[in-house]
Amino acid sequence: MDFTFTEEQLAAAEAARGVFAGVAPDAVPSPALITGAVSEHFDRELWDRLAQADLLSLLLGEEYGGAGLDAIALCLVLRESAKVLARVPLLEHSAALATVQRYGSAELRDRLAARAGRGEPILTVAASGRTGHDPAELAVTARRDGGTWVLDGVQTAVPWVYDAALVVVPARTEADRSVLALVAPGGDGAGAEGSGSAGVTVAEQVSTSGERLGELRLESARVAARDVVAADGAWEWLRELLVTGTCALALGLGERVLRMTGEYAGKREQFGHPIATFQAVAVQAADRYIDLRAMEATLWQAAWRIASGASGALPAAGDVAVAKIWASEGVRRVVQTAQHLHGGFGADTEYVLHRYHAWAKQIELALGGAGVHEEVLGDLLAAHPLG
């Protein structure tokens, strides 16, 4: 295996750094300072800049105006986005779009891919909850009724649902298979996609990071068969891409927080010396650096497996689970150490570190925390014994 980044992947990361350079993480207040969501909508201006830089179509083929890159390139861009806490549905939109291109019908691809690659319509995914492979764990059911699918169930904590025109909803069928239904939630982002599907309601929720989420309730909601992806493996591939992208967000956030902590420790003096020169401080910072390097190694292993489709003793889901275990535990340790070493500033809710901590907690638990993925890994090892 070769983890060396290609010129195209590095170019995508460089373009992302340019787009995110002007984003100020402290421009949005900490969720501890307000009641409700920090903002009703995502950063639309930043979204438009990402579209203009062709960073929303990274995974699309050239026939749809995309760059034809892979999960590694997406994770490089997500890593940069997390350093500034970019308030855009970049992961969900990109993953949903890539899944439509990979598993959707030709008619669905032609109708949606090129437009979504330019940022309209906006897509998101209803993917909270346990991340195992068993369709029985899905919260929504789907049954075929002529030319439509009928959906029932409740999916909580759907990100960016009020701004999205379409939500990709995984659902289990009567045959215990999974399908992906593209549901119009009818939020502010519906735009040209029209109002919400009949039988679809959304109730506001607020995430740990202070971002606006939605509880998506489906009561005999009908979705045209042309808007349902029923190909085998589609949900599994989408979920693995989402989890791996979340690991990239954890890495980028952790790197920015550790750098912030190093800069503070180098300037803050105690007893006439910078606290960075104290052994107790240096050891803690070194431990967190090791966490970040482990998070990075497991992230690129998972992204490489998804991008290349390489086979191994375990399915790619094994590498994805390992990456999420490290990402969840590592990012938690990084922000906790940062707050400790910042002293009083670490407890100041008006200081930007508090916002990074809130986002880290959300990322830690998104799509399952370390404990959930340890169970997933255990199930995979039991089903595919090594040696």
C-alpha cells in the first residue's frame, strides 16, 4: 500500500486551505452562551466559495463536472474545514452525492449529480444511531407500493436538515435489506425541489456543538421509486464514508487545538519561565501528539480502503471502526488536555477553545462513539476470525 498523496489530492487540500483561510471560528458564539441553536442556517457565503472552487464536486466523475477524486481527497479537505469549524454540510453533501453517483440509477445521476456538484440542491443524510451492518438496526422502514416506496419511522439528529433540499434516509425493507430514499424535508433549503414530501415533518433539535439539527418523522411518506437507491451495499458504503469523514474532522480539529495549546504554553509564564518548558506540560502535550499521529494513521488506512476497494482479512468496515475508535477517544483527550493546560482560559466560555471543545464532543459521539465501534469491530472479528 502507498499512502503518499497524489498531486491532485494535495491540490484539493491547498484549495481548501485558501477557501477556509478567511473563516473565523470565534465569530460564532459558544453554545454555552445562548439558548437554542447558535444560528438558524449554515454559512451560505462559505458554501458558495466551496462551490466556486469545485470542492463540492471532488468525488464526481468528469462527465458530471467533477474532479473524479476519492475519499482520501475528501478527507484532506474535511481536515482543513475542521480546523476553522466550518459551518457547512460538506461531509454529508459530498458523501450523499458520491453514493448517488456510485449506486444510483442513470436517470437519478443525470438529474441530480451535476447540479448538486455545483451546490444546488443541498443534500444531507439521516444517519445517526448505531452503525452496524444489520438493516434491522435502521430506525425507518420501507415497503414497495407500485411506483412508490412508503416510509415510516423517526430519525433523530439529522444535520443541516433545515437547509437541505433532499435528505438521504436509510431504511430497512420487509426482506431485511436496506434502501436509500431521497426525501424532501420541506425546510428552508427546499428551493426548486419543492415542498416537503407528504407525511414528512421536522422538529427542531440542537446538537452539542450548538448547531441546528432536526428530528425527521415519516408517517406513510411516499417517495417515487426513481428517488430510491436500492442497490446492494449502497448504505454500507455511504455509512463507512460518513464515519471516515468524521474521523477526518476529528483529526483537523485536534491538530488545531494542539497547535493553539502549544502557542499558549509557549507564551504563558510561571515562575519566570514559559509553562511549555515544564516537564509535566511537555509530557501531556507529547501524549496528545501521539494521539493525533495514531488518529492520522488509522484515518488514512480507512480512507485508502474505501478509495481503493482493497481486500483484506477484514472488510473495510474493520479499518473504519478502528479509525473511529481512535478519533473519538483521541479528540476527547486532546481538547481535555488543552483546557487543562489553558488554565482559567480553558474554562472561559467566551474563549474560542470552548467552542472547539463543544464541536469535539459532537464529533466524538457522531455516528457512534468509541464503545459502539468497539462492538462493531468485535462482531467483525467474530465473523472473520484472523489467523
